[in-house]
Amino acid sequence: VPNCNRALAALKEAVLEATLALPASGLATQTWGNVSGVARDAAAVVIKPSGVPYDQLTTDSLVVLSLDGERLEGDLRPSSDAPTHLALYRSFPELGGIVHTHSRWATVWAQAERPIPPLGTTHADYFDGEIPCTRALTPDECREGYEDATGRAIVETFAGCDPLRVPGVLVRRHGPFAWARDVPTARENAQVLEEVAELAVHTLMLAPGVGAMSPALLDRHFTRKHGAAAYYGQP
Ligand SMILES: [Zn+2]
């Protein structure tokens, strides 16, 4: 199927580019971050291999998985977080790309087990409400099927909510996942989540009782950038 192959080749380029942008933008050091993208027509997920230094990554070293985790292409083992990514793609059909990092300020919130409240328009431009924190995993979930359970805990957190309106989450005691309809936007959302997390820590240090911004201001900023009535930027 030539169209599927072209789509997969383009997806590999996008995943590689977003992966290499993680250390460049300060979101990841060592080999901590991972990026994936899904080609829905081919039912194929492209993901970073496990433990390979960023400067050795090429499109050929990326791993292609089915949505159930069967390896379709690639010689290397996929990122150990692959089952989390797959759980999200299976449950959220609108997602096209996912970025997971341990970026510093978002991880501070995750370790504190605190959702990030919307405190200003930087947050509201990208997230239509607080960025939630997942529940604690049970001891059994930590021992067996841990990465898949992490994905299921994220899905539970978004029950009844549109994951594209709040395109990221804090995994409790772990770190952030961000996503979008495509891989470059997922990477952008991961970057913004980190910025918002840092702003929120400092805002609450300066004004511990400040509370969330008004719903009207939140809604104005989110809807002017997203959805049918968006008018931010150039048409
Ligand atoms: Zn992690």
C-alpha cells in the first residue's frame, strides 16, 4: 500500500525530529524522553527505541508497533513506556502524537501529586482547565503490567473529558505526558506544559492564595486559539 508507506516514512521523520528536539529544548537529558506517533490508516505506531542515545538515533532505529504492541518493523526494543503510549492511542482515537518527558517543573508537580491550576493566559492558550494528576497505582499494578496500568490510569483521569482540550497530564510521582493530533504539536504541548508548570510554581510562591483564573478569561483564551471560532494567528 504505497500511500501507507509514504505516511509511515513521513511519520518516522516527524518522530525523529520531535525526539531530537527534546534534549535541544531542555525537556530531556540522558535518554529519558520518548516520542511516538500513530499512522491510523496503517494501524502502526512509530516510537523511539529503548535506551539509545539521542545522537545515535536515525529513522531506521525507530520501532514500528501495532496498536497491540506487536513489533512490525525495527531491530531494537521499543521504549519501555510503549505500552503507555499504546493504551492512550487505543482509548483516544483523536490522538496522533504523544511526548513523555521528565521535564523539571512538570515533574515537580507530579511528585507533589498536585494538578496544575490554570493561573494565567499562558496556561489557558493551550489547556482548557487544570492539568490533572493521575491516581496512585496499586502495588499489583506496580509489579505487573506497570506501563499499561499507567496508560489506563491516564485514561481514567480523562473519563468524560476531551483529551484535546487538556492535551497533557501529570503521572503521579513520575512525570508529564503531552499529546496532540500530530507529533509536532504534541512536542509543542510538552514544551508549554513545562513552561506553565514553572510559572505556576513561582506564582504560588509569590502569592500562595491566588487561586485559579476566572472561567471567563480561561474560556476566552482557549477558544480564541482552538475550535471552530478560533481567530488567533493567520487564516
Ligand atoms: Zn518516564
